[in-house]
Amino acid sequence: MADTQTIHAIGRRKEAVCRVYIKPGSGKWDVNGRTLGDYFPRPSHVSSIQQPFVATDMLGRYDVKANVDGGGNTGQAGALRLAVARALVMIDEAHRVKLRGLGLLTRDARAVERKKPGRPKARKRFQFSKR
């Protein structure tokens, strides 16, 4: 695709959904109107989100605007990471091999297991009493 356009991609993880808009720029991040470090105070989340850019040597070349909704911090960070990786593949198809090799294009399908009837949680059981 042409570099003059804004690239749009969607990422999901757990209950979180992220819509990402990437355009050429100076590496500015806007996540729900805040900076990346402001929205995700945990450094491990920030480094995992930037992983697709680091893997493709594109860090600081694109401005990222992200709308994140639902879930918690870790789910939102995972959704943002997937959306960024998908957007980088749309920009240049040659990135697909490297991102796929690092597992950055795979949607993490793990979700919370539902609560079962007659139990306090999904797998936990009430205390057994012999007498």
C-alpha cells in the first residue's frame, strides 16, 4: 500500500478490542487520547506493544492512533500489539514472515472459562466433608 495513506487494523485479546490507525510520522503514540506510557504504566506492556515495530526496525517511523475498549490492561496491551503487527503487514507484505515467526500475528484465543453450575468457580469445587 502507499505510505501516504492511513492504515487501519483491528486486534483482539480476551475481551479487549483495539482499532489502530497508522500513518507515516515521528513515532507519536495516541492511545485513547493519552500517550503510550501514560495509558500503560507497566513497562512490560509497553515493550510488548512495541515488539512488532522493533522486530521490523520500524520504531519511530509511524504515528499510531489507537482506540482500545473492553477488558483489562493485559488484554488491551495484547490487542494493541496484534493490531500494530497486522497494520505493519498491510504496509509491507515482507514483514509477514518475520512477524509470523515471532508469533505476533497469531490471535491469542485464550479466554476466561465459564462458571459451571453447582460449583463456586469454573473448576473449583466446594469443600468435601466425609462426616
